[in-house]
Amino acid sequence: MTEWTERDIPDQSGRVAVVTGANSGLGLVTATELARAGAHVVMAVRNTAAGERASEGIRRSLPNAEVQVRQLDLASLESVRAFAKGMCDDFPSIDLLVNNAAVLHMGEPRTTEDGFEAIFGVAVLGHFALTGLLLDNIRRAGASRVLSVSSVFHKKARLDPNDLMSRDDFTARRAYGRSKLANTAFALELDSRLREAGSAVVSVVAHPGICRTNFSPRAFEDAGVVARTIDRTTQLAFQSAERGVRPLLYAATAPGVRGGQFYGPSGFREIRGKVVEVEANAQAGDPAFRKELWSAAERLTGVSYL
């Protein structure tokens, strides 16, 4: 079978796509390829100066690209609400939401503006609230999709519903894996609820394998010299972001993608390879766990939907 690549993305002209964390790494590549295919891309970023530099880079390579930068800090529910209001006011329908942004930091736990552990607060609760606040406009687009970006590191994670912030046993890597497990569970539960509601919106999940981006180096900024050196050396063995992003782009745009599907690389331990359908870990696939996580997210964010 011929390998699916970004060249196979269908024409996206007339479609509105929102990509969180779009100023660098996988988010930037995703935004670039969607713009190349003709979508109007909203780059939802915390740092708008970095976002503007990234958007200028897209326009230099794609002079006709329709891209705009909007401020979104997923570590602040106030910012999420302000961003969502602006989007809903300006775009009656939204065709694609890519919940991509995440944070990772070594050392002691940090907190969001709302008092959540930062890794979980940004990747999970911020995106949960954002999706709910945009959902009416996403529904109006008809054949629309919500893509939640997971990670191969969710596979060995286990999340205690009574300790979502990992207060009992926090390490950055453990918290990151748990956040991606929660993203996966959220995507699957969202699909289940959309189906029950008779909605045409597709909720899908994808992970990129392991890629060379600035995500890991940023996480190790405050680590020791030895740790930073090991990280830089390890990065050399990883695939490029341009290749790793393919499962995300496939899930976001390929015809025939169904709600609840999960895409990733085909290779050893899903680190790299062609785009294939993969499996979530058992906890993420557990309906009882998913419902418990959903209820907790509603309570913590104050956003209820479906």
C-alpha cells in the first residue's frame, strides 16, 4: 500500500481550522500543511509574538496562505473563554479543531492560573473547556472534526481519577503520560457522546510517534547539563516533525475517517512509520473511566456539554 503523506490532503478551501500551539513543532507543521491545502487557519497561541513570526514564515513559503494568529493561554480558563467568544463571534462555523498544545517541564510541579497542575491543566482541562465552548460552531460546519493529539507515552500511563493532578507521586514524565492518556480518553468519550446525540461531528485521536521538535529541549531548559546533553543526543535518533505529523494530518483530513479512531505510526513501538490505525491503552478505552474523567473535567472547568 502506498504511504499516505501530506500531499494526499484533500482540498481544504473554504474550511476553517483552529490549531492550538501552532507557533512551533507539530502545531506549526500542521498549520502549514492545512494552509497549503487551502484552509483558513487560526493559529491559537499563548505567545502572539512567536505566533506572528511563525505565520510570517508560512506566508513567505505560501504567499496565498490564509493564516491568522489569536491569543490563547490554555493555562487560563479566562483566556480560553475569551478566545472562544472571539472565534464564535467571527466564525459561525468551524470545520476543524486540533487540540495539539501541551507543556512539559522538569522539576517540581507548576500550577496554572486556576490552580491546576500545569501539565494536566493545559493539555486536558484547557482543551476540554475550549472544545465545549466552540462545539456549537463546530456542529454548524456539518462534516467537522475535533482532533485530540495523544502520545505514545500514554500507552504505559495509569491515571487515578481521585488524583488527576498527580499530587501523590508527581514526576514530569509521569504527569505528561497521564495527560495524554486523559486526552485519549476525552477524544473517545467525546465521540461516544456525539454519536448518542446524533451529531455528524467526528472526534478522532492521533499521535506522532517520537519526533525532533523544540518540545523536549524546552522541557529540559532548567535541568542540569548532563540531562540536557543526553536529551540533545537522543533527539538525533528521532524522526522529523514533518514526518511525525502525518498521523495527525490524516486524522484531521482524510476521507473515511470515523469517530473514535486512533491513528499513529506503524513501526516498532509506534515510534515511527506509515500512518495506521492504532489502539488506545485499556484505561483510556474503559467507558466507566471516561465518564468519571468527563464529570471531573466539567466540575473543574465549569464547562458542561453533551
